[in-house]
Amino acid sequence: MTAQITRKLTTILAADAERFSTAMEADEVGTFGALKSARAVFQRLIERHGGRIANTAGDGLIADFPSVVEAVHCAIAVQQDLAAEDNGLNFRIGIHLGDVICDGDDLIGEGVNLAARLQAMAEPGGILISRQVYEQVHNKLTIGFEYLGEQQAKNLPEEIDVYRISIGAQDAQINRVRPKAKPTPRKRPSKVAQVWNDNFDSYNSASDDRSDQGPNTARFSDRPFGPLTPDQIRKWRWIGGLVGGAVALNVISGGGFWVAWPLWVLTFLYCFRHGETTLGLRPFKTIPVRIWLLMVFLIGINIMSFSGPWAIFPVGALLAYSLLLRGSKPAEE
């Protein structure tokens, strides 16, 4: 008689240390101590977020969570704590929501395999998630998600949609393990220059970090505004239709549709704050998206105020300053 197979739908977290064998050869005792310290971090945070460790093998582990949101929270907390400890081991993490076979306390099946493949594709200190996870958490968590496109995972027949979680501590960890050129002294940038640098650097890092990882990894050098997910496209259509219609009514009515004013201001503030994460924006023509948003905002105010073309002056100044910063950036670095 064939034994009954027990299945369940769960969130699988797969983690593995980068270059563990090499580290063991260089310093066996020190690396083993670092692994024990990292395991303690995983154990503590997995339990705190309602998960459990299903399997461990060498420097890796498999955990499962009843909550997708808690699994993502746990992964972020783990990478933040490991980055703070800086014990020499950097872990990759992959998360997938799928159906698995329960073999006692162990988990087996395609869901586990997919989480492991995501983990293998992640950067050291990074977190990759599947579309199934993204759809459950993107509107529940105030973090950044970067769509990497469809990827062909090893030994899996079909391509999968992959997303990278972008958070400050995680990105700092990734930058820490990436070789860097010898720094040179530079002047402290102004506030406007800082807006430029933050946007341009984050855009470049998204492309440059993957330049040597083969054809399976998406790059954004030829897609300044994308790729946008279907959810982001819907948001843009909704925002564009609502605000565009309100501004048009205000102009047609000769300024009588006053609702367009608060709507224009609130929309600008929302896009300025959340544009890069919620709406998936990237620098366009090497100019940060926030500069573009500010220029469009000023032009809209100019149009609705029915005054002379005064916006040409602040818009021209912003554009010139951004281009000036862009031209001087290579020399500074």
C-alpha cells in the first residue's frame, strides 16, 4: 500500500553562505565560529517571526513560515543583523510561496527547489523573491522591490519572475562585499546634489552589479523607466488619468475647477516620496526622476495660474544644474 503523502502551502525561505568552503580552507576555526553565530541569528529571528527551521545542511538552511509577510520581515531582519555583526560570512536568501511535501519535519518538492534557486541567484547579502511572494507583500510592506525580469533557474523547465528586495541595510551589505576603487577626497555635496547622487548611484548600481552575471540577469541600462510591473502600470494610468483630467478641467473652466490645485500638490508629494519604489521609476536621460517630477510640477502650476511662462526659468535652472552635476561626476570619482 502506498503511504499517504502530506502536502501544505507554505512560504519557504532558503539561505546559504557565500564561498563557505573557501573560507573554511583559509580559517577553519574562525569560519566555524562565524557560522555558529550566523545560525543563532537565523534561529532567533525565524522563531520571532513565527517560522521554523525545516532543514539544515552545512552552511545552508530551509525554513518555512505560515505568513508570507513575516517571512520577508525575517529575511530583512536577518540580513540587517548579519551586516551589523560583520563576522565574515555573507548569506544569500531566496523566498518562494508554494506547495511542498512534508516528510516529517523536512520539506521536499518543487517549492523548496525554487526557493533554493532564488537563493543561488541572489547577491551576497541580498534577498530575491518569486512573483508569488511579491503579489502577497508588495502592498503590505513599505520597502523597495526591483523587478529583475524572467529568469531561467537551473534545472527548472520554465522561466520565473524574480524580484529583488531593496532596503538600506541590505544594500549596504551588498556594497560592502563588492570590490571598490581607492576613494579620493571629494567635497560635501549640496542638498540638490545629494538628490542627484542618490538617484543616479542607485540606478547605476542596479546595472553595474549585474554586468558579469550572464544573460539570465536583467539590466536597466537600456530601460530607464522599467521594466514596470502590471500593478505599477495600473497605478500610473490611474494617477495620470485622474490628475490629467483635473488639470484639463481647470484650464477649460478658466481656473474654476479649484479641486485641481490640492490634487496636483498631493499627487506631486506622493510621487516625489514613493515614485522610485511604488511606481518603479528610474533616472531618465541620466537625470534623476525627482528632478523631472519637480520640473513637471512647476510647469503644471504655471499652466493653471494662467500667468506668463515664468516656469521656464526655474525649470531651466534645474535642468542645467542636473546636467552640470552629471558632467562633473566622473571627474570627482
